[in-house]
Amino acid sequence: MTFEKNQWQFLITASTTAQAKKVLQRITTQIGPLEIEKMQPYWKEPTLFEIFASGETKETEKEKAIFAALQQVNQLSNNVTLIGPELFGKDNYQIEVTCNTAKIVGLHSFRLHMDNFLS
């Protein structure tokens, strides 16, 4: 069972879609291409945009996939909370990383989730 995609949620300090896309470009420069699933003003705070995106995982072994994801996270922040890897059943793993202090200008916070449940 492999990790196929990393699921990202970003909160970006922006009041327009154009501003949010500029910040997103800075993010993808650091961690690679992302498929944007949803981009909208954040309902709790009008100065933020919420972006849901996914990125391909190039590694097939779980240890290497998790390490590669953590390397991406490190490009965005040095101060994160890591939950997992958690084991569900014999071979199903998930990890989650959250951050409220990012390195990228305009990136307010982010969350990364990865699992291999559907593989």
C-alpha cells in the first residue's frame, strides 16, 4: 500500500483571488506543483483565503513518502506539530502536520494530511 497524494489545506493572507494565487505560487516554488481543488475566502476571517490542494507523492515506500512530505513541510515552516504516523489495521498509515508559523510571506497556516487507505 502506497501513499499516492498529499492533501494540503492552506490559509493565505489575501483579500483577493489574485493575491492568494501569488502566495500559492511562492508555495509551489518551494514544494512543487499542486492540484487546486478549492480556493475561496475563509468564512471565519475575511482577510484570509482557504485553499485545498493535493500533490503527487513520488515515493512508493511509506517511510520514504513520509520523509519526503516532511522535507516539503520544512520548506514552509520550521515549527510544526506532527501527528503520527498512526497505524490502522495491518498496513494502513496516516500522518498529519499542522503549522501556524510559516516561512512563506502571506502563508498564514497550513495542514498536511497523508494516508494510504485507498491504495
